[in-house]
Amino acid sequence: MKLDLAQMVTLTSYGNVYLTNQSISLDLNHSTTDSCKKISFIELISNGETSEEILLTNTPNEWFEYLRKSGVKHLKIHFPPTGGDRMSASLIGDGDRWIIEAFKEPLSDIWDVRWNFNPFEDKKRIWSVTYGLTSKNYNHPKIDYPPLEYWHKELIVQIKKIKKFAEKQSLVQYVDIFQDALDCIASDEPLSLITHNDIVPPEKYDLKAKQIFAACNNAWIVAMVDWNELQFKGKIQKEYNKLSDDLYLKICRAIMVATNSSH
């Protein structure tokens, strides 16, 4: 899973804990924020051909409190219902438009994000991240997706299929990666197997959700440049494209449903 999506999962899951009046903190030392120089939250106001950015808060913790005072009850993340494009999803800040929806019931606010790369001032903290309130009091259409258990099973099936393909093509490196993903989805402590082991508050998620996060972290290779640059001939190329597209879509759907399953 790439960093910008992992951070969005973290903001959503940690924010939901805060909104239930439980003590939780998210600073710039978290695994999804420790490469960020700053994370700010703005409101974007459009006036015809021009737009204005109004700073709301300067930290995730301040944002959680802003949400609470604004009457937000809970948060969810959303992935485009029409499906995604894995070819553009490898780089941070690129790819499909994920959003955070802040439910005030019955209406919602919509938060988008942009990432700016700036490695010159600090070689470690190379990102400036801005979350923008782009729609207020919005009636976001509700889409009912299959439950967590469905995506858990589908991931296992799809990862096994693409692992078998990698074995047939002697792609040893990728066989190992897909096996790692399968090991994660079978593990009793799946988050301990990945870098972002603090991606969600573990006590708020059941085992299947945590297995999904860990498995998707490894299986995300199908949206990375090295995998996307593979070339085959004829029917093999078509099989490779279909398996990759199917797994990418299921990864994104599974991450979304798993993140939202705590509420």
C-alpha cells in the first residue's frame, strides 16, 4: 500500500476513535506521517474563476477536534465506484481520487488531499500534505458494498490466481511477494508483518480487517512500476492485464471496506 493511501486510512481510523470521545493522538512520528514536514487542513472556497484557501488546522490532532466541534459523528474513506486505474496509482499523489467523508448526519463534508514533494530543506521529511474541505453539507450517494468477509475471501482467491500466473512465468521475485500477502491474510498477528504496523488502532478492528490491511500492503505490487512494466506476448499479456486489474480493484475495495468496518 502506498504512503498517501496508508495515511488516509490512518486519519480515518484514528479520527473515528477521537470522535467517540476516546483518547488518541496522531503526530508526525507515526509511520504514515514521519516523512511529512507538515500536514495541514484547509477549506477551499471557489468564487467563480478564482478560489481561496482558508487554513483550518495545522495538525491531525487539531483536525480531529475541529471535526468534533463541527458536529461530525464518524468518518469513512471512499474509492471511485467506477473502479480504478492501477497504471497511474504507483506514485504518491497520483492515481485514483480517494476521499474522506465526514458524516454530520444526514449530510456530509468531503475532504480531498494533495501531496507536495520538497526534499531540499529536510532529507527525511520530504512531503507537505494538505487536506482540503472541498464540499460542505453534501448529500453523498450511498453505495452498498459486500461485507468484509466477502472481500477477505475474494482477496485470497485473486492473490492465489496471480501467484499461479507468476509461477508459470518464472517470476520468482513476485511469487515470493504474493506468498507473503497470503501469509499475512492467514496470520494471527498480521499487522506485525508490515511496515505500517500502526496503520489503525488494532483494538478497533477484527482479525479479518487487520489481515486485509496487511495482505493488501504486499499485494499492492500490482500497482507498482516494476510489475506494470512487465511485457508478454498475445494471450499471456491479456491474462496478465486482467489478473492485475482484477486484483488491484479488489485490493482497493477491500481496503475501503476494512477501514470503514470499525464504525
